[in-house]
Amino acid sequence: MEPIYITGAGVVSAIGVGKAETLTSLIEGSSGIRAMKYLQSRHCDLPVGEVQLSNEEMMEMLRMPYDPFLTRTALIGRLALCEALEQSGLSGEALSAVPFISATTVGGMDRRELCYAQEKDCDCNHAHALIATHNCADSTKMIAGYFGQFAFLSTVSTACSSATNAIITGANMLRCGMADTVIVGGAESLTMFHLNGFNSLMILDHQQCRPFDRDRAGLNLGEGAAYLVMETEASLNKRDATPIGRLSGYGNACDAFHQTASSPEGTGAVLAMQEALAVAGLKPSDIQYVNAHGTGTPNNDESESYALKTVFADSLPPVSSTKSFTGHTTSASGSIEAVFCLLAIQHQFIPANLNWHTPMDNGIIPYTTASAGLASGNPITHVLSNAFGFGGNDSSIILSGN
Amino acid sequence: MTQKRIFIQAAEQISIQQPLSQQWMDEPLSYDNRLVKAVNPAFRDYLPANEARRMGGLLKRALVTTMKVLNDTAIDHPDAIITGTSIGSLDCTEKFLDAMVENEEEMLSPTWFMQSTHNTVGSTLGIYTKTHGYNTTYSHGAMSFDLAVLDAWMQMQLGKISTALVGGHDEMVESYFTLLKKAGYVGQPGMVPCGEVAMSMMLNTQPTSDALCELSEIAINQGDKYYSLSKTPTYKLQTSNLKLQISNITDISAVMTGINGNPANDLSYQTLVANLFPDRPRLHYKHLFGENYTSSALGLYAAAHCLKQNHLPSFLYDSDSPCLVQELNSILLVNQMENQQFSFILLKKL
């Protein structure tokens, strides 16, 4: 396919605000999964990957007046988008030609659940505010509103693959000639709704998650946001912008198996990875690193291992799940991990899969040595990143060096 | 890129009109209530009882409209399933929230949570029909359905897919309706009822004898920018903040808008139509199908069937329409979201 260049990236998660802090944590192998600090939940014994800032602190960083109706999702999203726009050099009037495609699932549920008990008695202004925090579109609008007018807004919501699918929608827009530049990604904050939902499914680990380990016991929920500025070659040349990498392939498929479980063979995952490789015109052996979905649930890691072995056979490159750093940031994970992949290419390192000790039956052996620079002389040029959502909404993207 | 032609091969609805039929064209149902639930078909005729029991109303309606479309078109596995839903399985979300607050975060059943994510509809359609192709969901308020159509359109133009099941699905519950009413979105005096939406359609790049009409143009814009695929405008409409490419304004037989009797919603439609299409016949549909986020899906459904039957029931005319349609060749659908984001879809008769 025609090249799609990435000229800006911003990321906020439990391991840092911005790419610099994120890179340090990834190279040092220091996880951001900690005891609960900001979320007000009874289940405070569950470790989570929280952004280490209060809402008030984020508003200060954004130099904006205190606004109790702004959701945590919107604040985290604004911080990430600030960094992406700054790197790309886009601002003000230029944004009016740029579609903004953002992903979320629970959106502003953090606000709504706090006020839920009082909803029946609320007045019209509060009703407005409550609706505006429930709706996914309003989450996107709240993030965008800080920056000015975009060409149009769109919200993708496919659970844990949402941000990856926002990247895919943006890529199709560029290829169709509907825009020269798009901003894509996702934002999600921790909520009681999500925490209790995953808890009711009994897939939350009470320790730090252990992706691909025999004794893994589930995921940790996380929060964060990441956005990418993607543009066509013509736009890149016109703006004289400097690319930090390329989106070279993408695939989306449906596992069509179960609402909350992946098929044992990882059918959807296999199809998504194969399509991404085909679109990129690459062979499995051309990929130097796979950033796995790797949630740490017994089901995902088994199914994904099977799928990886099916797609890569004898040429499986190093694989790691960075959810051992951030927790599972659900709708934002696809774009957060895309930024990790760009950092891996730019700085030539492979993030470690933390907390791994014992191989699982028929599982892949993840890459566990956190270190800057690679021992082998094999440069990292192409990286594949997976994101799989509830209901089998499976997507894969390939990021490449320039 | 040469623009590929796209056809609507079939479109089915379950709404506040008679389900799975075009009976509304002859005998439309009308309501005095401000919140009207969908008129459900006998689900047992379409779904095994054990399946139906596990699913909420939204899922059942989405599934049944889909099954009918797949059956009518004899396409078992479309290349893509693309869904627009603003609030997803709202009923399950509210139930889970209720239980979470009441039980103070203890003893929660996962069932409501599992069905509460917005992509439950789209992925259930994939699971039920064993369709492994592209599957995604847009949840962007009143633009959710239009963005789903845009996605299918893009991928068809790129040659990535040739068939797509595209749907718009939203439900409504009393508690959320009350909130929306307080905020002034629905239930206002003089307004159409708040309804429920299930609409599934098959888009196909192949013309088939049963096709309802052609999906000729789609453009979605925000403020003063527009996006359209047709690169060869021979006629450009322009006002201070809206542009649209249509080959010739007289090619538009009628303009169908989402006016609903609420001035906060209607004013921008009225201004837009008066500026851009002052002498074109005006149609509306929400007085029949009600207001909900993805109601625009029902407008498109109604317009497609009118074009197929070459018939416009008189009650579709807006009371301030400057004239009647002389010859029905096309309908331009206009949808807007909070007076900020606009969508235009042009359907043409075959």
C-alpha cells in the first residue's frame, strides 16, 4: 500500500506522561502497576495501572481552570494529544482539515457513576452534564474541544481493540483521499464500572499480571491514552514534516466465537495478523518484534500463543506483552502499544515481558530481558502489534521504521 | 480513483412502526406517548428460544433484522459487518450500574457487563452468522450510523470489500429517557416520540435485480469543511459554512431531514435547507420513526424503499415543503449532530 507516515505521537499511561518517561520505564523494566490510589472503589486490594496524577494535577498541567465536569478520560486524552500535536507541528487553523478519530468504551463513566445515585433528583444543568459524560461521542468532543476545530470527529468503540480500529479507520481515510492528515488513537480512564465488570468475570489478577506465564491469573486494569498523527506522503512533503515511523499494514477480523472468550485456535487473531502482513507486503520473517495483546488471562494468552505459532511458525520473533507495565488500558491499549512499538523501532530495543517465570503448556516463550540496544545485530524495522476485543473484534497493525 | 458504484441490496427495520415490513407506507402508526418502545416481531419465529432468552431487546432486534437481510440477499457471510450504535446495550449498562451502586460493588453478575460494551451488537452479529470478516463499531452520537456507512463506503472504494452489512441500533430505557428529557433532547412539547432503532442493510458493489437503490454520495463534515469522495465536482454548493458536491442541484428530487419538532434540533436543518436547497421538496421521517441517536438509519431505510417503489406517501412531506416531487429520482438525506457535525447521503433510484 501507499506509505502512511506518522509524524507525531503522544502517550500517557501508568509508566509515564509522555514518550521520554515512557521510554525510561520500558528500558528499565519498571512496571506502573501499583496499589490503587485515585479510583474510589471498595476493591482497593486489586492492583491497577493508574496514571500517577490526580484530575486536578492534570488540569494544572493543561493550564486550564478547574472544571469538575471534565472526565478523567478527557483529561488523560488531552495530555496525550498535546504531545502528539506538538511533535507533529500541527495546531490552530491547520487542525480544521484534520479528522480526529478517537476510541473509548466507558468514556466518562467515571463521572456518571459518582453521581448515579443522585441522578433522579438532578436539575437540567446536571442532567446535561451527566449525559455528556455517559456518551462515547462526548468523550471525544471533550478531548477535541481543548484544541480547536477539527475537520470532523468520530468515535470507535470495539472494546479492547478500539484504538487499533481507530488507527485502521484513519488509514482508510488517508488511502481514500478523504484527508491528508488524520489524528487517531484512544483514551480510557479507570472506572468502578470497568473494574467491577472485569471483576465479575473473575479475570482480574490480585498480583501484577503475568502474561504468558503458566501461573497467570488474569489481567490488571489500567488507564491511559495515546494519539498518532498520520499523514500521506504528499502531506509530509508539503509540510516538510519529519516522520518518526510508518504504518505499513493493518488487519481487522472477527473471531466469531464467543462474547468474552477467544477461540482456542485464535481464528480471528490469525486472520488479523495475516491480513496486516499481506497489506504491508511482508513475510512473517520480516517482523523483528511482536507486541502481543497478552492480557494475562488464561484464555487470551493460550489462544494468542496458538495464533502466533500459526502465523509465524518457525520464524517467531521476540514477543512481549507490555500490559505487564501498564495494565490493560482497554480501549486505549491499541494506540498506547503502537507508541511503544514506535519507541522500540526508534531506540532499537525490545520491551520486556515482566513477571514471567514458567512456560505454559504449548505457550510462546516471551522476551524477558529488558535492555537498551539489542545483542544481535538484527535491526528492528518492522513491528507487529495485536489488540483483541470482547466479541472477537481482533485487529493487528504493523509499524515500520522510515 | 474512479468512484465505484454502491447499491443498497436490502434494508429491514424494527422500530416503532410495524416490524420487518413496509406497512408504514400505507398504515403508519402514530403515538401520543413521549417514549415509545419498539414494536417487536415474534422473536421465536426467527431465533431459537434459548438464544432469545439470553439476549436483551436491542440484540434480538439487531439479530433479526440482520437475519432477514442475509436471507433476502442470500449472502451468508458479508465481507464486513459495520455497526453504528450511540449507547449500545443501554439497558444492560443501566442494570449493571444499578446493581453496582445498590450492592456496593459486591455480588455482581457478569451478564449485564458482558452485554454492556458498545460492540456487543456488532460482534454478536459476527458470532451468530460465523462471519470472520472486518467488524467494527462506531459510537458517535447521532453520527454513529452515518460513520458506519462512511466506513463501508471507503473500503468499497479501496476495493477491500464488496459486500457490507451496515446497521444502526439503539434502545431506550425509562431512566435514561428521563435524563435526556431533563436535558431537553427528547420529550419536549411538540416533539416526535423518543423511539427505538434497529435497521440493517446490505451494501453491495454488484448491482442486483432486487437492489433498492444506489448509495451515490456520502459526505460528513464539521463546521466549514466537507469530505466527499467524488473528485470531479461539476456543481458546488456553498454557503458560509457548508459545502457539498452534487453534480446538479436538480438531480436532487427531495431533501429528507431529521427535524423532530424540537426547535433546538430543527433550526439548523431549516437554515441549511433554506440556504442550500430553497426550492427542493422537503421530506421528514422522525414523526413516523421517532427520535433516537441512530434514527438516521431509519430515514435512509425509508428513502431507499420509497425509491424502490417509486412512491412517496404524502405524509412524508414536511409542512413547509415549497413543492411536491414531480419525478422521484433521488433523495438527499441530511443528518446533524448538535448543530455541529453534518452528514449528507445521496440515494438514487435505479
